[in-house]
Amino acid sequence: MTARTHDVAAMTMLTWVVASGQVQPMSLATGIVAVAANILGALTPDLDEPTAGLWNDLPAGSIIGRIIHPLLGGHRMITHSLVGMFAIGWGLKYLLIHYVSRVLLVDMNIVWVTFMLGFLSHLIMDTITKEGVPWLFPIPWKIGFPPFKALRVTTGEWAEKALELRGVFETYRKVVFNTSPLPLS
Ligand SMILES: [Zn+2]
């Protein structure tokens, strides 16, 4: 799926969680960093693609991407699995709490949760594409939903565009009709 679809899906998921659940009040700074972390989380699984959007935004990023690509086992391998999600989540939490929190005064727990929501939304969205996702890596089964490939989405085709629109619509609907998007204090 395209980076834009993943951004939209992550924002939709975040809006749903905030609008539907009990979210503690937070500072404006935490809210801004949390939204950025959500988008970053949604793009992280595709760092195993040398052409991923995040790599193109970094200086010499495409070169680094090409070096890291084989280390991650190629596209849609470990970064698209439960093992990868837990490993990255654990490493990130450690970094946020022990290092980033010294220079950035925001609620790191909230930032971590929104990052992980973005990450999870990415795997869910890739699951409905024809290629599927190796959720149980290192077991090499690529799992997709629905089970019949013909019913799944092909990246870049009309069905993906329709999903994007749907996500934007849902986010808008939740924000406008249900509750304010972020409980800022
Ligand atoms: Zn992906």
C-alpha cells in the first residue's frame, strides 16, 4: 500500500481510539508529538523497502535503505510481523524513556502508544492486500484477509483509493460529530 494510505489509516485508527475511549488529558506538546509518532509508526514497517517514503526524506536515505533492506529480510518480512512489532516496540520504549525523555518534555507513554497504533494499523492494512503479511514470522506464511486473494486490494488501484477516502471520511465524522479529537488540557 502507499505511504499516504498508511498515514490515513493510522490517523483514522488514532481518531477512533481517542473519540471512543477514555484518554487522559495531555499537554499541547504531547498531542503534537503523539500525532507525529502515529504517522511515523505507520511508515516504519516499510523501512524494509529501499524506496520507502521515509528513506527518501533523509539525506543519503536511499543508500541507507538499500543497505538495511537485505538485513531486514526483504520487503514484508520481520517488520511486518508480531515478533518485529514487539521487538521494535520494546526498543522504542527503552529509547523514549531513557534517552528521548531527557530532551523532550512530553508524555512518552502516550507517544509510544500512538506510535504502536500507527504500526498496528499498517499491518492490518497490508493484510487486506493481495500480498498478505507474515504475521507469524519466522514462519513464512503470508496471511491475508479475506482468505481469497481475488477479494483483496492491489496497491495503487481504485479499491485502495476508495479505502483512503473512507478513512478520511470516518476521521472527519468522528471528529465533527462525536467528540473533540484530542483531550488537550
Ligand atoms: Zn507494508
